Amino acid sequence: MAKKGKKKVVKRVSSKASIRKKELEGPKEIAERIKKIAMEMVKEIEHGKNPRFKTKLRGRGNVVFDEDLGIITLGDKSATRTFLNIAHARKFLQTTLVMSKTYEYLTHNKTASIREVYYELKHTIGNTKENTFEDQRESDACIVDLEHSIDTIREKLNVHANPKGTLYGDITLVDRQHHNDTFNCLKLGRGGWSIMSRMEPHEIEIKKINAKYVLVIETSAMYERLVEEDFARKNKAILVGTGGQAARGTRRLIHRLHFEHKLPVYVFTDGDPYGWYIYSVIKQGSMALAAHSSLLACPTAKYIGMTLEDVEEYGLQNVTEKMKPTDIKRAKEMLAYEWFKNKPWQNELKKAMQLKIRIEQQALANKSLEFVAKEYLPKKIKNKEFLP
């Protein structure tokens, strides 16, 4: 296993065609892949063989950084589970139950939360006292195994977690799964639109956009400030509020806005290691979802702030916060990540560890409430004051 924080760097021929194919896959294609695995199991049983289920290993030792694509991906290591292995039997049963249920969702145009999947499948087996599932973590793990086995994301299995994230700006969407409702996110009030967990093209169509770029904002308070200052309309921007680490549906939407509509993506977070990591997850993907980076990441995204240079430039020394030991630990880990090894980020991380300070987005209110919308962001965007 690779040492913590140090990931292998690989160079491989990127296949834009294969990535595009994954983007467009709908319920029918995903259902067929599940059916194919099931039929292979049936064939093995009919021939007196031990039925198998194969999935990818997701440990850190199988995470690689693809330099050509600029994203974090999974390597080629895999794990095989067999029914006649006493150590595998229970998990094998659980996995086939999840396969059957998700196939049902896909072929009957149904969706379910991961909590609903758990309760739908939980029952006592026959004349025993054994339950199929004792805890939702067991069914969740099987869903993850399945999505990696058939090389797709959970949302394309018609399964989702709780949504998180908000969208505001002159963008018109069509909800194809709900009477083809058509709405413009600039006309939904100051709250904007709550981003769904499932943001696939066959469910949510991005019909029209009148914007120059996408601005991704870490904190809900800053998102609300920019809405109140009418930043989206005045600057022709699409605002995406993540409320912390971006949820999968939010990352999928940002990815689609960039690749389908060629919009630049700028990320605006607190000036600390956790904010910077939120940016890197949007840009390169995450280690936890390395297999899905081609559907979630935006390799050309740029970081727009906050930075420790902002503290000096805007005279914010009196409104900084002290870094906690966990912040320092996080910064040390990030220094070793391949995707942070460019000079600008190495300098930023080292400076943070040296000064042991962090700066929040809301600290810009020290200048004035309007400062972030009228001066800070327009200046950085106009002068391209980004970190890569």
C-alpha cells in the first residue's frame, strides 16, 4: 500500500470518447450491465461452478493520479467475492439483493434513497433468525461495490443520498422526471434551486444558460451574501453554493456545466487547508470516489480565494483565525499530494504552516458587506488572480 498522502502518478491515453459514453448512459444501459453480471452468475451455477462477483479495490493503495486527465482515479486492483466461501456468503447474498432491487428501479423508472433501499431489502430469511441486513452501512457498502463493479455512479443506479447544494443564476432547467417542469433559477427567489442528488441528463436537462462562468462558493453565508448583492445578474455568473464539502449531485452539476456548456469554473472557499481541499475535490476528484472522477471532476477549475496573500493585500490581519492542530496536520498531508505539488500551492501551504493562521470568507465583511461582490471577486476575475 502506498504511503499516506503519496499517490502514484500515472500517464495513460485519455479516451474522451469513452468518458462521453459514460456521461450519456441512461437507465437502460445500466440495467443491461447489471443483468449481464446476474446472467453470468446463473451460468456458473448451471455449470456447477462457484458464482462470483467482482468489484474494484478502493483502498488508498489503489488510488492513482492521472496526469493526462488531471484527475484522481482508481488503479487496476480488484477483489472477487464467491458464494461458496463462508467468509463471503453473507456479503454475496446482500450484493445480489441490491443488484436485483436496483435493476427493478431502473426498469420501472423508480428512484430510492439509500435509506429506503436498506428498509426495502431488510427481512428475516426463511425459517431462520438471520436478517438480510442488520445495519444500513451493510447495504450502503453493497451499493458502492455495485457501482464500482459496473463502472458507474450511484445516481445512475437510481439511488441517491440526501441532497445538498444550491443553484442561482440565469440558467433554465427542465425536470424531465416531473412533468417536464421548466424553470429559471434566477426567478425562484433568493433561495435559488435546491440541487438534486440525481443530476443526470435524462432527469435534469440544462436547456439554456446566460452566463460567463460558474462560481462555486463554500459557505452558505457567502452564497447568500452574493445573492443579496445581485452578483449573479450583474456579473453574468452562475452561483453554486456547496455548504461545505460539495455533495455528489452538486459536483455532477458543476461537471456538466463545464463540459456541456464550456463554462469556466472558479472556486471560492475559506483560506484554510479544509477549504483548499474542497477546491481540489471539485477540480481533481476525491480519493473516496476516485473511480468516478471522470463524471464528477473539473480538471481546469481555478481557485479564486481566500488566500493568505489576501490577508496582506486587503489588511485583514486583525480578522484572521488561528490554525488548529488538525489544520496543520491536514496541510502537511496536502503538501505530499501530487495534485498540490505545483509551486503556487506548495508556497501557499507552507506559508499557512509557517504563520499558523487561516482566513474565512466572511472576514471580507471587515471592509464592508458589499466589498466581496463589488471589489474582491470582480478584481480577481478580471486580472485572473487564480491559483491553479
